[in-house]
Amino acid sequence: MLARTVLILPLFVLATSGTFYAIVRAQYVRDWERHAADTAGDLNADLVSALAEPGGRLPDPATWSQAGLIPEADAVARRYLRVLDVVRINVFARDGALVYSTQQGLAPRSPRPNEKLEAALGGQKVSSVEFGRDEQDFEEGRHLADWMETYLPMRLPAGRDRRSGPVIGAFEVYQDVGTMRAGLDFLGGVIVLGSLAVLGLLAAVLVTVDRRATRAVRRERDAQDTLARGLEDMVAQRTADLRQEREILASVLDGAPVAFALLDKDLRVLYVSRQLTQIAGTVARPLAGPADCSDHWGPGRRCDRCVAERALATGRVATQIRSVPDDRGEARWLEHVAVPVRARDAAVRVVEMVTDVTERRVDEERLARAGRLATAGEIAATVAHEVRNAATTTRLLLQLWREQGGPGPEDLGSIDVALVALQRMEALVENLLRLASPRPSFALIDCGALLRQAVDLVRADAHRRRVQLVEDGDGGDAALCHGDAGLLTEAIVNLLLNGIQACDRLPPQAPRQVSARVHVDGPNLVVQIADTGPGISSDAAPRLFEPFFTTRDGGTGLGLPIARRVVEGHGGTLTVDNAPQGGVQAILALPLAKAEVAA
């Protein structure tokens, strides 16, 4: 740093000195030009006073010789010689002819090309240094010294302003620049001596500053070393504190009834609590590095639908309850909750919490059974009423048939009524059995093919009722889910039949159509069924999924409750509402198969 400063400061001093010298020199030249202008102005005024014609008008310089005014002009002009180093004064007429000069024998002279003179005759002031070695305007007036040559206009006075009248000629004023150069040389010497003095002073200052800076740097380095040692001690202490806090946190997590695991965005396990090894049935051991889930659950025991993967993909909390066999082969129920850890609006890690909910599951099953028993009591009353009415009707008709000695042609209608009542009883009992059916049996199924099969089952009924079926069951290779094909087919058939039967309430000329399509929407597979029927009334909408509630004559009111139970048993949702374009729209959403979600 000091070496760089030693190089820069002399250059700076030289540049400053040179700039100062150039400024002063320019000011010198301007002062001399001003002196020449003042000389010409004063001479112009004196000539007006000495040579003025009646009326105060200065004669044209071209007429001075004929008028005998040269001696008077010479007397006036010579008073300005040697004033401010003026050595020669020339006077030119308007046509550029030299009419007078303080140097004997130089005037008169005829006009010759001279740009500086032409500029002065045009009202401008022109100055330059005429060196003795250069070619000069008049050989007879040659000078060996260097002179400053200044051309200025000669004007007629205009009121009090002697510099604004019309130009009638020009002055050429020569000044000896020796005095100016002597002054500049003296100034240059002073500047050189001053620069040397400044450089010496700066050198002394630099040496002093360098010594002080060296001592300050040494003190600063010692202070930094002391601070570094203190920081190292603080880091070591903080590291020990963090290690202790980590051990305390690990002991808290290990003692919690919930197991914890930390996974990165590639689903590699970064941390597991001891409780997870107990739940998974593996040996607790520390992680030497990122591990796979199978290191803790064992080969082939990974989740079918990984909640950590879903949490990373969606950026939302994901949950799942699954069954795993224990050492005795009995089912254990585990609840997985995955919480994404976000950084810069993106999930980069996920914390997974695993809880053994087997006892809670057993309690829920008991409560569910109790609820089903309570529901069964309510259903029993309804069933008893329906079955009793149907049985009474059948019994009366059959008794009447027997008392009349056998059926005749007129009795066929009564027999038909009895058959319809018996069919109603049979359908009611079948739906009750479905409502109380066991859990579905899951397998990988193609929902597109499932929809086409359901449409084929109701096609005859739709044709009989003059309802057009529009089906788009091509959901692509991605339309796969895990479920019970039979139960899902029955649920879709129920929804299709509801749409077909709703068209019965339309006028004969109204279009009758039921559309069914399947498509993938994010992590879900959606089956959408819409009809052009009259829609759902505001009174009926809140009760659509109540058992035995129906708006259709002859309906049991169990189709939609059964369909919803089937869909929710598959982890999906079923919504039925009025469509924006009219009619009713049923949307059945099921989770996609795991492989399709990952794709």
C-alpha cells in the first residue's frame, strides 16, 4: 500500500503543479491581450481627440497622409510605446492598407492577404505570439525577439461607448513577451521548488504514517488473534451446547409415544427416533448416512401410498392409516402423518410422524358396531313396516284367490300386484344387505373399463326409456385405482340409473341424455355422470344421502347412501348437485394408484 502511495503522490503533485502553471500562463496571456486591447482603445480615443474633424468625427485612416495628419498621429501613438511592453503600433485603413507605423520607413504599404487583419476589420480581436525565427508580415519590420501580436478594430465613437461604433480601420499592437516569459519562468521555478517542498513534506508524512500504520496494524492483528481465539472458544462452547440440546431433543423424541422420521426430497431417511424402530420391529441403530425406508420397515414392507411422497408433491399435510402384520401375524394399525418443510416456497424435506393406533382402531370398531346396531334398530322398524305391508297385501290377495276357487283371467291383475309387492320386498332386503356389507376387497382396476361395463348394464333400460347414453370411458393408461370392481360397478350403475330415471319427469319433446366420463385430475381419478333431467329441489338437496329418502315413486332411498359408503370405503368422495347447465351432476373422485401419482 505504501509503495503504491509513493508512486501515486509524486504523479499527483506533478499533475497539480502542471495544471496550476497552465492556468497561470493562460491568465498571463489573457492579461497581455487585455493590455493590448486597452492600449488600442485609449489610442483610438486619443486619436479622435487629436485628429477629429469639425463635428467630432475621426477622419478615415486612408486620408491621413493626404490631409497631413501623420505627424499628429505619430505624436499620439508614440506616447504608448514602452507602456506595458508595447514596442510597435501599426494602423491599417479599412481596405487593409498600412497607413501608419511607429517604425520609421514601414508605412505606407498596400493591402496584402492577412486573415488576422481581416478578422479585426470585421470587429474581432485576434492575438498570437510572433516568434523572431518565423516568417513575418513585413521584411522591413523584421524583429529577432518574440513579440505578441494583437489585431484590434479602430472604431468611430458612438456616444460614450467607444467600442461600439462602426469599424473604420484596425490597430496592430506588438508587445515584447520577454517580461511575460520572465514572469512565467519565475513562476515555473517557484512551482518546481514548491512541488519539491510538497514532495518532501509528503515523504515525511508518509514515513510517519507508515510507522504509525505499521504499529496500528500490529495492534489490530494482535486484537484479531485474540478475537479469533475468543470466537473459537465460543464456537466450541456453542457446539457443545448444540450437541447437548440435540441429545435432549433426541431423548424427548425417543420418549414420545409418536415415532418421528426426517426425510429429504429424494425420500432418503435422515433421522429416525427410537420409537420408530420399536413400531417397525427393527433394531434401533444410529444412521451413518441417508438411508432408505426399507432399512427400517424391512424389505417389502414400504407403504403402498407413501404419505411423504404425497406431501412433497402437493406441499400439504398428508395422512394415511394402514395395516401391517406383527410378529404373530395379527394386524397392527399405524397412522402416518407427513408434514412438508418448506424453503423458498418449495417443499425440501418432510417430517413423518407414525403412531400405533391399533387400540384406537379397536375402540372405533366397537363404536362403529354400536352405531350400526343403533342404526339397525331404526332400519328394523322401517323394514318391519315395509315387509308387513307387503306381506299383508300378498296374504290378502292369496286368501281371496283361494276362497274364490283358483285364479281366473280376472285375477291376473291381483296376482301381478302381489308379485310387485314381493319384488319390492326382495329389493329392499337386498339393499339392506349391501348397506351392511363387509369392507371392500382391493385390487388394481381400470376405471375406464369399469365405466364402460356399467354403461353396458344400463343401456337396455336407457333405450326403453328413450334416453341417450353418451360415454367417454377412455381415461388413458393413467385411469387406474385400487378398489373393489364389483362394489364400484354397483355404485356407478346406481348413479346412471338415477340419471336415466330422472329423465322420466321431462316433457316428451325435451332432450333426454345421460353422459358419463372418466378423467384424471391431479392425484385423483374422477368419474363424472350428468343428466338433462329437472334437477334437485332445494328441499330435497340436504337429504339426498339419508337412508330411505326418495323423490321417486317406488324408490327405496338406499341407492345414494350405498354408493357413498362404497366410495368413502375406497378413500374417495361422492358429491351430487345441480349442474350449471341444468340437470344433476354426480362427481365420484377416487385416489389414483400409487404408480400413477408418482408418474
